[in-house]
Amino acid sequence: MSATKVLKTTKGLCPKCGAVLPAEIIEEDNQIWIVRTCPEHGVQKSLYWSDAEMYKQFDAYDTVGKGVLNPQVHVSEDKCPHACGLCNNHQSGTLLANIDLTNRCNLNCEFCFANARACGYIYEPTYDEIIEILKMLRSQKPCAVPAVQFSGGEPTMRDDLVKIVQAAHDLGFKQIQLATNGIKLSRDKQLVADLKNARLSTIYLHFDGVTKDTNPLINISRRVIDNCREVKQGVVLVPTIINGKNDHQIGDIIRFAKENVDVVRGINFQPVAFTGAASEDDVAKERVTIPDLTKRIEEQTGGVLLQKYFYPVPCVLPISHLVEAYTGKPQIEFTSHQHCGAATYVFINEDGTMTPVNKMIDVDKFFEVVNHMANKLDDTNADKKILNKYVALVEGLKGFRKSLKGASDDTYSSKFWKMLYQALVKQDFQALKEFHWNALFIGTMHFMDNYNYDVSRVKRCCIHYATPDLKLIPFCTYNSGHVFREEVWKKHAKPMEKQDELAELD
């Protein structure tokens, strides 16, 4: 057994009583653990990351953001995480806002964050309340919230869903997402078309596997994809990965996405979060961390997608800084905690093979060039001729070309260089859209539960729930720990007159 090394101090939770406690992030046996001591329940040691080396690699991207200029709550720092939000101590703006349209659902999944049947009441904001929420999001400073996801429950249970999506578009949201189990969309082609016409960007489709034993909804999911294909509606697959249940099909899910790349834009793997009444044995047996997931991806794709190809979310910060330096306008910053998620891109060739973006460019070199360009544009003491935006960008593009791998006439490398030139120099983003059509985003976001809860991650969260009280609450605080979800839903509850019938699966 290797010696224990303390890497950081933070605050965590007692998984038994939920008390906020001083915590240490430690390295032991090449794994990362979070340790805290509860006066009532003693020492609690829980797995944080299963690979210490990968943890340290991601730690290099640690960047604390500036938060927002118009927080809804002003409190002392020691009130976190009970005084959301967003409060003046929060360190990131909102990248994506979730709005629960209802807690009604036509399924009853045991690992779901929301369950109307267990609640015994209905939570369903009115259309007017939702409009006020959307307006609040667009008023965030210094940057309006760019993306919204309508969730639940099952949001397709609402009759005014299309109207809500259209309203979000009219208010200026660039990305409008719908999180759904797909049951209604599989049976109602017109609804899919209406949502597309209302400017829905992406359907986030619950998708836990490619066979009925892992995914009872597989036939429904296939019909959703077929219906989306007819209207060119993009889909992202969202698998909840549970060790010992469906983790053996991670590679199959990627291959399924590859075969449907004309519709499926990406996969957002979500390792299970134990937000219900899980036992310590359940957690020990079923826990999947980000390193576990990326290792299985490497193994189950036969080494095509290597674990080292995945980067943490804050890696794209240099791009935000470049755009801000070039335009002179504040940009959304991806300052989520470096251990919250990871992602990469893969391109699907005509013969069905996959080419990871890391095979096309030196990713580290690419971000280094972007950062250099941003700093050059920001350097007010430099020669004004050098500061000329066009000249600086063209000079930067030479650096980009050096970061490309393979021959200069390589199909993807050549396309990639031309795309950068069109987007950065000519401000023509159509090339980017066309290039993305055969690209598959593969990412993961590991939401926290009481066992691996880290308050420093809460403070950096970029995914926030928006409530009828016009508050913004970090995702993991909404669903675990203090669990704001229950408070919000109960405050705005309506009587449940009858149970909705569960859908028949086929």
C-alpha cells in the first residue's frame, strides 16, 4: 500500500446525515479519495477519482472564474452550499440552465433525479412563470445565458412545450435542448417536426444501452432517431452508466452513435449519482468515475479512442479569451471544475471508421496557439501594427497549421485548416457547421452525490437549475446534499388528482 498524500482541503458532506464538514482530498494506492469526519458518524472515506495520474493531469487546467455581476443572493462564504443562488461567492457564470417543466413522467426509473409518484404532488410552473425565468437568464451579467435545457419529469407531458421552445428562441437562446425519454416523440412525428420548427436545437435522449436488458426503451429510441432523421433534428444520447449493469456496452453505444451520425451529434455519458437511498455496498459495487469510463472507452473501442484523448471542460477557455480579445465583448467562460467532466471529438469517415480529433491536430499545441493569439491581441503595449486583428489572426493560423498532424493535403487536416480560416478570419461559421456534420462529440459529466460531494466543485458549477423564484441553483446542490429540488417543488406544488398512466414499452 502506498503512502497517503493530502492533495487539497475542501468541504464535503457526511453521507449519513448530510452535515457539511471539513474534508481532505487524498491520494492513496493511485486513487483519489475524499475524507471527512462527522462528530456523530465518524470518519467517512469515499472514492473521488479512480486514477491519481489522470486526476493530476486534469488539475493542470484548474482555472477559477469571476462569477456573475448580478448575483441574486449576497451572503458570506461560509453559507455555501445552503444559500443558493447564484450567490456573490459563486465563481462561474451559467453555461446551461435547466428548467424543470414538470415532475410528471410516463416512466418510473429507480435512478431518476425526479419522481412525481414518490412526491405525491405535481410541480409544474405556469407558462408565464417559465417566460419570467427565461427573461431572468437572458439578463445575467456580464453574459446572457446562452443555452437552456427543458427537463423534468418528462417535459413532453406538457401541452404547451412547442410554445415554450419558440419563446426561448425568440428571447435569444442560441442552444435550446430537450431532455426526454423519447416515448412521446417516438409516437408523434408531428410533435418532432413542430419542435424543430420552433427552433429546438438538440434532443437529449435517455439511452442506457443497445439491448433490451440494458435499455428497455431501445426500440422507442430507434423510432425517435428515425423521426428526427426526417426533419434533420439533432440528437445527443445520454446514458446513465452503472458499474455491473451497462458499463460493458459503452463501446456499443459509441458504435450505435457512429452508425447514426447523420442524426446523433454526440454522447453525454453520465456515471450514476447516488441521490436516492443507496447503501454503501451499492456505491462500492456500482460507482463509475470519469477515469473508469474513459478507460472502458479505450478498451471497448479497441484503442481507437484512447483515455489520454479526453480533456477537461476548462481546456477550451483560451478560445473564449481569444474571441473576447478579438471582439472586445465579454464571452461565456467554461470555468467549471476540472474534475467535473471530460470530452473529445471523433470524426466519422465514409468507410465507417473513426478518426479522433487528436489524430488530426496536436490539441495541446492548438490551445497554446490560441492562448498566444489572445495574449497578443490583449497586449496594449505592443506595436499597434502587430495588434491589427487580421494580421494577428493570420499569423495565428500559421501556428494552427503547424499543430495539424499528417500530410498537408490530408483530407481532414486540410478541411480543419480551412474551417479555422473561414471562422476566425472571415467570420463565416457555415464551414464549421458543415464540418461538424460528421463529427461526434463524446463527453462525460459526473454529477455529485453525498458520497463524493465537494463544495469547491459546487462553487465552480456552470450548469444551474432555474426556479420560479428566479433563483439559480448549481446542479449538484439541486439534486444532492441539501437537495433544493424538494424545497422548490414543495413550495410550488399542486395536488395530484390522479396518477399518470405508465407508458407501455415496445
